[in-house]
Amino acid sequence: MVRFEVDAIVAPDAVDTLDVGEEDYTASSQTLRVHKTGGLPYGTVDAEIKTRATHRRLVLKDVMPQLWFSQTERLLVGYHRDGVFGEVWENDVEATGEMEKWEQRHRKDLRRLVALLRIIVDAVEKVGGRAELVSSGRKNLKVRKVEGSDLVPADVKAALEK
């Protein structure tokens, strides 16, 4: 399973025409008004949002691995000058064929990744299905059985809770 967060959802038609009310939330002395609008219409797609200074153009090949692994079809890039956005570029990498081209160009590497993942899954199953991967160098990856019911080590959990 690959997990990722979605930056935006792009719909073929405007969603904001479906008004379902407003709510006010007060925190300390400030009030935030949330205007709720309808749900996701049929045909929505996930979108990745990137921002760049106008003089630093985004190179599509630099973000294609992220788009491919998350199967995100749309890329939205906002270009700004001194923090003021003036240009937004949208690319539907699925419709333009960029997604398929990237996959074709990287087919050999993707097959190697699948083979590696199969090896890892088999090794984890051999130790009972609860394990962590530990790297002690560039070419050294160990599968270590995890004991107990908590997958996050206590010292890591304590550091995160501070």
C-alpha cells in the first residue's frame, strides 16, 4: 500500500454552487466562518499542487515519480513573484500521456521494485508478519521481528509526544 496526501480535488464542474450552510467556530477571541459546500461530484480527480518562483520553472520529470506512485492525474503549478501569484499552469498528465510514458520509460526499474517488495513481504511473513526494516548501510537491509503489540518503539513515541 502506498499512502499519500491529496493537495486538491479537481472537478469538471464547479462544486461551490451546492450550498449546504455555514458554521461559526470561535477560538479565543477570533471567529472562523466555515462555508460548507456540496460533496464530490462524479468525475473528480486528485491533484498535486506545487508552487515556484517565476524564475524557477518546474520540470515535469522531477515530479512524475510522485504523480505515478500516487496515481495523481493532475498537476497544478502556481508561479509567483515576491509571493504574489500571477500564473497557474495545469497539466493533466493522464490525458497528455505523460503518466504512461513515464511508466514505459521506467518499466525495468518498476519491475525491480516489485521484486524487492515481494522479497520484503516474504521476509516479514517468515518472522510472523510484524517486522521493521533496518538499514545499516547502502547495501544492507535487515528485517527485524517486532515483539509486543506496539509497532512504534517507545523511545520514538516519547520523542513524538514532546
